[in-house]
Amino acid sequence: MSPICSTCAKRNTCKELCKENEEYTNQDHVRRREKLLHDLEPDVQPGKLPDKLTTTEIILQLYFVDKKTTKEIMDIVMVSQQYVSKTILKYKPIIVENIKKSVVLRRKYRTLN
């Protein structure tokens, strides 16, 4: 029973919520639909670049380039903190390996010139 019902004269015979009680019960309702995993990553055909950045690319850029925390990224991209953490854990070794290769190639290029 809500606080509004306790003062209502019709509380013993009530069959459905009155307008005031409905407003009280819906006050915490959020009109934002939760994003599902298949909504986050568009289907990309092999050999064709996507028209826009994927959620994964945005998360990685915010984390590695913009130095944002997982909590900040979660608020910006509107995905769960667990999704952000898993994405970073999945791609971090790949990015580190690519950076190492880039450094090695840069050193080889400098010694050749």
C-alpha cells in the first residue's frame, strides 16, 4: 500500500490505481531502453570499412587516447561497466602488441635512413 492510499477514502473498495497513485508509482520510471549487445556492434562485411565508429572503437579511444576511466566511459557510451571492462581486457593485448610492432618498425626505419 502506498502512502497515498492510507489517506484515501476509497481505499477499502479500490480496484485500480487512481491518477495520483499512478504518478507516485511511476516517478522512478526511466524512458531509456537498455542497449542489447547486438545493438552495439553493427554487422561489418569483410573488406568493407564501417560508415561510423563501433561502440568498441569508441570505448578503446576513450580509454587509451582520452585516458577516461571505465566509469566515465560507461556514462558516455551508456553501456554497462562490465561491457567496458571486458572490451578493454579483450583488446588491450592486441593494442600493446601493435604498439610494440610500431616501435620496432620505427627503429628499423630510422637506422635505414
